[in-house]
Amino acid sequence: MARTSDSSSGSRRSGSTETVSLSSVDEKIHLTERGESPKRSAFLWLALFIVIVNCSWGVHRYQFQTLPVPLSADQAGKKGFSEYEAMEHVKALTELGPHPVGSDALDLALQYVLEAAEQIKKVAHWEVDVQVDFFHANSGANRLAAGLFKGRTLVYSDLKHVVVRILPKYLPEAEENAILVSSHIDTVFSTEGAGDCSSCVAVMLELARGISQWANGFKNAVIFLFNTGEEEGLIGAHSFITQHPWSKTIRLAVDLEAMGIGGKSSIFQSGPDPWAIENFAMVAKYPSGQIIAQDLFLSGFIKSATDFQVYKEVAGLSGLDFAYTDAGAVYHTKNDKLKLLKPGSLQHLGENMLAFLLQTAASSRFLSDKAIETSEDISQDQAIYFDIMGTYMIVYRQRLASMLQNSVIIQALLIWTTSLLMGGYPAAASLALSFISILIMWIFSLSFSVLVAFLLPLICSSPLPYIASPWLVIGLFGAPAFIGALTGQHVGYLILQKYLWHASSKREQKRSPAIQAELIKLEAERWLFKAGSVQWLLILMVGNFYKVGSSYIAVIWLASPAFAYGFLEATLSPVRSPKPLKIVTLLLGITVPIIISAGILIRLVGTITGIMVLFDRNPGTKPEWLGNVMVAVFVAAIICLTSVYVLSYIHLSDAKRSIFLATGALFGLTLSLVLSGIVPPFTEDVARAVNVVHVVETTGQYGENQNPFSYISLFSPTPGKLMKEVEHVKEEGFICGKEKVIDFVTFRVEYGCWSSDDTLRGWSKADIPTLHVESDEKGDGRSTQISIDTKVSTRWSLAINTHKIADFKFEENSDELVPVGNKIGIHGWHIIQFAGGKNAPTKFNLTLFWVKNYAQLTHKPDAQRRDQHLLLKLRTDVDRLTPKSERVLTKLPTWCSLFGKSTSPNTLAFLSSLPVDF
């Protein structure tokens, strides 16, 4: 660690604070001795600010937006990767339109992939064996212990996958160890899926073609899994890993995904064993991956899941998880389309994966020889990884990270302790006040940006006016946050300056008051700069304690400025008066942190703004301002963390007024663009996510004489009212508000619009599912047998009241799909989600085992559970447009798009239930 104090090594008898002996005269400070102000020019600071901002943006652009040139087949050669060839596969798959599980379009997509695989087999190297299997999975069920699907049972049937195994023809033992490369063919019902995940399938097909020319030199097999069912709860991966005979030979899994469309495909999950990421870093041509993305994903902040969870949790495999993340706001909407797929995106992933597979498939070993047995071993061997501007990837293990971070922490604490012991009480008080200035900076910055977050829903047409244009976040939240940070730190600076003047007034002075005042300003400036390192030191200590992988960012932002300060500013002289901080100290201190972290921090802001489109997963349950507050807090935190060193220089400059005016003007201009509608919140290419569902409901009814009622439900996971959307369909008789709460089993709609006009066409009573009690044996061990008939639906969700039911058994005919045991509920319900192909069964048997003393619990009030009188809730989905829903969809504005996910209903949904007192 570089030295972080000026003259605190001086003796206590000097009566100095940390760096200054205010009772002596430093003849070398010519500027202050002449009584001149050491202020820096406003022009210099505005220019420097522009340079820092542009350099940060340039780092982001180079790291995440610079893509390789797409190669043709001739340029790539037989053994290379050609984006042009891969794009032909994307075009063919997207031309089929949406192809969800159970659709005719998915059958066509499977047939296309199968034919492409057979063609690869024909042109493979003569010493390479290409085996193609069209796998039909049996019925099965999966319960994941963590993540998005915790507390749910995912049941499936009639799933089909294309599996390709490539290995050297004359090395039979190669089939005993395989690398799995996996992605999914299916899409949600609302999109053609150019990004998610036709792009991944296309990359895999082109990789398989290239690998088929290399594999004669492999020691291990490579398996390409083109699965279906990922969008319905990762069921395709589970069916393969638990049923296919080749799955037992897999030693390493690589999953390709998309949470946006195109751009660079980055690693956002790795491990548990670091072998895969270490090999990737060695050979990748355009490495891209950040441990901070893994930290956020695994924390649950990003509500998503991938097949990699199945491979890791169910099969116990290690590996890598890649994802495209550009334009996250188009995820699962109509705008996941071919024209938005950036050139070079497939080339980037393809060349990286080809190099990785050539490296690992030719390796004589996969993972470390020593087995990892305990969670402590796993945490110590976890890989810390990050790329530097997309050119080089650094990978080291948690064990080394802990050693480095402990070393930095200990050195920093020793230096600060020594400094404070030698500086005495004045130094301790100055440090405390300078750190208080940091706290005030945070308070002001957060307050200013959060205030804007609260105001936007009140004055804008959409509470999220920046979705289509994420750069608006800079002006809407970044500008107020920066003004707040500068204001807050300046308040702290004045408090610190007042204390230093008070402390100096107690000692005999040999300087004029004017010179003394200038020296105190310089002293305060230095304390504020060093307080920035204290901020990062605290963050590093917390991150190191919890073994947060992205703690390396704190190391960089602590060590680099501290080194620059120690090298250019600190002195061993106990009598030297302070000088103005050098500009070169700032530039040297923040250059490395900007190069390493600016790109990913800007990227994270873009990612967070993108996921706001789907923020209100239970529409109407979250206040409209909450999404804005999350974005505002994140932006303010980044500004406070990264600008703390820069801000310490501004207090002695003439630039304060100019910076306030320029930043305020930026905020005003941005707000004007939003309020005037010049920059709309949504566009045709970045649409608002909506759902239009024709609902047929018999909830609360049981018996032979059910009287169904139907209506169209219009709702949105994007925060905000639906008044503008309803204006386009006003003749359809929609009413909007919170008066009608709709329980879709997997989620609730507490704000939406509904219309009962002309809703009797497009469905029949024969489509309504049934829940029939076959037997009910009461007593101490009460059990109830129920038959379920989902009629025309092979996609449905069933919720079981865990306040009444202790366990259950689920059967398809006489085959037990879900045995008794290991059930947990979330918010009082355990949910079964079912998805299957066109030949999936529609009749099931459910045996319920009641909790003890159920009679007393039956009448127990629970004000927070409106559905406590229900034992079962069932929603069946049909991918069918009724005349009314089709009419509504046609009339909605082009900046609206249907949205689909594993828990979303299709365009026709039937709601049924079984009461507790049946």
C-alpha cells in the first residue's frame, strides 16, 4: 500500500493535524505566501469532466459494443466459424414465428434442426463420428431447491430434443467423458425469438459443423443438446439430464442463453469448479465475463433462471453460462426479432466457444483431481473473473482473492492507525469529519435523485420515461445525483474547514489570517480526498468478509488512488505546509479504475433500466415510483462511489457555479425532452409489455351446475396506468382500476382493465377444466383423492393450499410423477406447473394429505389471504385467439407488445377452483 498521509508522521508536540504544522512557515509555498488563492479554473474542470465522462463511455463502448467482423463460409474455412452460415439458421427459425412447447411451429423447428444435424453428419471429417439422436422424453417432474422456481413442482410430458454427439471415430473411450453445450429451441408464445434463443441454436449448429472437422484429435466427446421446454421452467434440460443415456457421461456443461438480443455474449455464471473459466480465459479470442453479473444474478436481484441451474443443482456439474444482454427491454416481446440482432454478435460467441471447445475437448482431464466436498472448499475455490475491455480476462481463485484483500485491508489499517496515533486528536477529529462529509454526500445525492424518482410518475405520461432511450437516465437521475453529491460534500467540506480553523486558532500563529485561511482550505481538500479511500476500505472489508466476488472493484478503487496520493502528494516532513492537490494525482489515481470498472458499471445501469419493463410481476402490487427509486439509488450509488475523488478537487476551484449550471441544464433539457414527448417512453422497437387474456372463470364454484363468466383482461408488468392503451380500444368497453383482482394462480393482477362485452365466442363449456373429488377419507389422517381433467390444455398451473394440505401425491394414470415428501409452500401455496407437447396427457389424479387439526384451521381468520377458503386453484392455458382478444390486439398501439414467460397465461385462460368446504 502506498502511504496515505502527508506529515502525520510528525511528532505530537508539533501540534499539527495530519499534514500541517500551522505554527511554522513553509518558505516553499510561494502561492499561498503571496496571499493568492490556489483556485483552479472553471475551464480546466469542465474540460477535465468532459474527458473523464468520454473516457468512461469509450471504455464501455469498446468493451461491450465493439464486435468482430462477421465471416463468410469462405473466410472462415471448413474448420472455422462463419456468422453468415449461422444467420441462415436464425432466419429459418424466426420465419416460423413463435414456437412454444406444444405448437406446430415447434415441430417444424425441431425438424429443421434435425435436418441440419444430419447434414453435419454427412460432411464431417472421415475420422469423426457424428451421432444424431431425436430424443422423446418420458413424463417427469422437477423441484428446484432455490431460485425463481423454489416452492414449485415442474411437471412435463411429451418433450422432444435433438441431441448430437461428436467424437473421434477410433477412440471409443472418448465417449466416457463429454462436454455438454446446451440451448433451447422453444420460444414463448409472444415472440419469434431471434435472440432467445434462435441465435444460440444457430451458433451451436455452426459450432457442431466446425467441430466435426476437428474432433479426430479429441480425447473427449462434445454433446450438443437442442432442447425444448426451457421457457416452461427449465424442463427440457431436466428431462435430458435425468433420462438420456448420454447424460451419464457428461463432465462439464456450457449453457447458451439470451436475456436480450445480440451484442457480446458474456459469461454471467461459472463454477462451482473454476477449471472451465480458467481454460476459457486462456484461449478466448474476445473474452467477456464479469463476476459482478454472477453476484447480482445469484442474489435474486435479476428475476430469471437458466438451464445451467439444472445442470449444476440436479446433475452436480460445473461449467459456464453465457448470455446475450443487449436491449434487455425487448426480452420475450415481439421485438426479439431478426432486424435487431447486431452483426458480429454470433461471430463473437462462435469464435470464443470454438476456441474453448478445441482446448477442453483435447484435454486429458476435465476438472481438478481433488474432489470438492464442503461448502467451505467450494467458496475458497470459486473463480473471480473479469475481462479488461473485452481483450483480456483475469481469473483467480477466492483463496488468492482473500489473501490479496486481507493484505490490502491490513496495510490500509496500519497506515491509518499510524497516521492517527502520530497526528493525535486533531487528526482523528479531521478524519471523522471528512468521513461525515462522505455520509452527507451520500444523503444529498440519494435524496436529490430519489426525489426525481418520486416526481416522474406524477408529471410524465409513463412512470418509466427512459425505457426506449436509456441514455435519459444520465440526465434524469445522474445529474441530480451529481449535484447532490457535490452539494453534500461541500457542506462537509465547510464543516471540516470550520473545525480546522477552530483548531488552529488555539495555537500561536506566525501567518496572516488570509494565508492561514488558504492553508486550511488546502488541508480540508486533502482530508476529503483521503476520505474517499476510507469509503472504499469499508466496502472492501464487508465484501471480503462475505466473500463477494466483485470485491476486486473495491481493491482497485482503493489501491490505485492511494498509490497515486502516496507517490505524488505524501511527505515525511513534519513541518511542510499543504499544497494544492496535483491534477496528475487524480488522473493517475482513477485511470486504472476507469479502465477496469467503468464499462461494467455503465452496462449494469443499462441492464437495470431494461428489466424495469417487467418490474411489476404482479401488476398493481408495487407503487409506480418503486422502479424509478431502484434505478435512482443505483445511479446515485455509482456516482458517489466513483466521483468521490474528483469532487474533493472542486471545492477550491472556480468551477462550482459552472458545474452546477451545466449539470442543472442537463437535467432541465432531459426533463423537457421527456415532458414534451419528443423522446417517447416506448417505441415500436422497444415496446411496453402487456397481456391480453380472454378469461373464462368458474372460481369459487363447485358441482355440476357451474355458471362460467368470461371477460377480457388487459394488464401490464410494466409499471404505469393503461389509460393511453385503452384509448385505442375504447369502443371495446374496458374499465380500468383496482376494483377487480384476478388470481392467475402463479401471480395476481391487482391493477388492470377488463371488458365483458362480446366475450362468449371463441370458447365452449367443453373447454372448461374439472376438479372432481373421487373420495374423501376423514379422520386423524384425512386424505382426499381428486381427478383433474384439463380438457384441451397441455399447459396449466395448479396451486395447493399448504395451510390445509401437508403433502400430496400426483399421478398420470397409474404412473407416479410426484411422490410424497419434500414439499414446501411459498406464501401458503405450493404450485404445480405443467407443460407438454401435443400428445401430453390431460387427465391426472391428485391425492391430498391434510394437516392435523385441519378442522380448527378451517375457520381460522387470515385477513391477508383473500383466497383462504380455496383448497385448490387451477388455471389452464390455450394458445388461441378469440374474436374479442384478436380485435383488441389489433387495435393496441404499435408500442405495445404481448409478453410471455413460464408463469404467464396464454391468450385464452380458464380459471377453476375447489373450495375447502367442498
